[in-house]
Amino acid sequence: MLYALIPGGTPALPVTYSRSCRQQRTVDLHVRVTLAIIVWHFYHVIFDPDVYPVNFAFIDGRVSEELYKEEHELDYEALRNRAKREELKAEQIRLEQSSAEDVERSS
């Protein structure tokens, strides 16, 4: 049987045993991480006091404006800024068109 040697030549656990032990610990770690993600997800979808009894976003993908503003503040601000820019651009286009029409009428 092959043995792993601790520096200095002292035999330690068999290599085959330590390899299977490491594999088992890795599998255990993956199972625990997966369970943690599932628990975290269920908390945020079902048990979060802000959305209790359930956040219906998991059904239709929609969220109320207040909840979106509270949970995704930076994205909400970016959307508001984009909407304001588009509104200003549309207003500028309307003003340019109306001034062009005024020029045509006066000539």
C-alpha cells in the first residue's frame, strides 16, 4: 500500500484513504453550499418580512416600484435618469419640429 510521507520520512495516512477523504469533504462542501443557496433563495422569495407572505415576482417577473426602489436603488436611479434623458430628448425634438414649422409658416 502506498503511504504519504510527512516531511522527515514518517509514514502518514495511506494515499488512497486521504484521497477518498478529500473527495468526500469536497462533496460535503458542495452539498452544504447548495443547501445554503436554496435556503437563502427561499428566504428572499417567501419569508422576507418586506414581501411576506410571498414575493410574486417568481411567477410573472414583475416587482412593485417601491420594492424595486428599495432593493435595487442604483438600478432604479439609472432607469429614472435614462427615462428623464429620453423625455428631454423627445421634448427637444418636439421643440425643433415646432420651430421648423414656425419658420416655414413665416416664410
